[in-house]
Amino acid sequence: MKSIETIATVTKDGKITAQLPLDIPEGKHQVVIVIDEKPLAEKAERKQKRPPLNFPVHNYGPWPENLSLRREDMYPTFRTSFCSIDPGKISSKNSLNTNT
């Protein structure tokens, strides 16, 4: 079984025409058709074209030459608070020992 999503044309006499991938062999096939109640032309007419979004633009000039966006430089306590826990301050219950 193969699921295919495509656009089909329905004529006044109830015939349907659809383009299928070339790997589908010719012959009679049992198919399941799900049809949206509104034709594509009606959907396109309902949808109004909106203007493009207008985002504000602010120019603050060039960035300073010595600007660093490294986490360690932006948050000076980053390395000490997350990367260097003294093993002597950890108790056997895997919690920080605040008695030392």
C-alpha cells in the first residue's frame, strides 16, 4: 500500500484525473480518495494577499573590535560555578557539603 498526495481534477460528469508517480504500474488499482469540500480555486479566492511584514531596523554602528561573545567572557562566574566543583566538598550522598 502506498500513500500519495496529489492534486486531482474533477470534471462535471464526475470523472477524476490525477498525475501519479511513474513507479505505479499501469492497470486497475483499488484507491481511497479523500476530497476537500472546497475546490482549490475557491480557497485561493478567499485568501487575501497581505503586505510583507515591516520589521524595524536600527543601526548601532560597527561592533567594537574587542567584543567577545564567548560564554566565559559574558558570564564571568560560568566556569567557576559549573566546571570546578571541589571533590572534597561533595558528601557521600552526592550533595554539596556546606559544613566545610
